[in-house]
Amino acid sequence: MTDKGLLLHVSGADAAHLEAGIRTALNARAQLPEVTLELVVQGPCVTYLAAGSALVPELAALDGEHVQVLACNNSMRSAGLEANQLHGGVNVVPAAVAHLATRQFTGWAYVRV
């Protein structure tokens, strides 16, 4: 991976938003193999990052693809979700908005899915 990065930002309430983000991440990985990818999930759709959710097979497709999936802790708190309830490989950032801004300040590209 290089120091170049691509932020894929997913927010919304339903599974379709996260499914679109996962598809976009896989498509980006295929075309940008040297770019660091982060899929940042914010809002009620963080619940689909939980172990046992309906989207576990889709999340598993990212395993080995070098796509970092990041859940917003503020959104998790609103949804009543704890970090230990997340699908393996999902990490937590304190606030998606701050993480997205910080990455963009350092030159990362941003795409809202």
C-alpha cells in the first residue's frame, strides 16, 4: 500500500447503504490495488457491522482485500452497539466526521457512497 488513501463514506439507515459501500470498496480495490482504502460507516447502518448481522457474508468478502472497515463510535452509541459486538476486522473511530476530515486534511480522496 502507498500513502495515498481513499475514504469511502457510508451513512444511512438501511442495509442497502452498506451493501453499496462494500461493492464500491471491492470495485475500488480491483482498480486501485496500491491505494489504502477505508470504508467509514456512520449512522444507523452501523448495526449491520455487528457479528451475526444479515450482511456478514458481504463483510466477509472484504477479508483479505486490504479494506479497513471503520465504525463511528458516536453512531454505535446511538444504536446501542458495543465494539465487542462488531464483526471481526471492523475497527472503531471516535467520530466519523473527525476521522474523515483528518484524512482529507492529509490529502486522502473522499467518496460518499
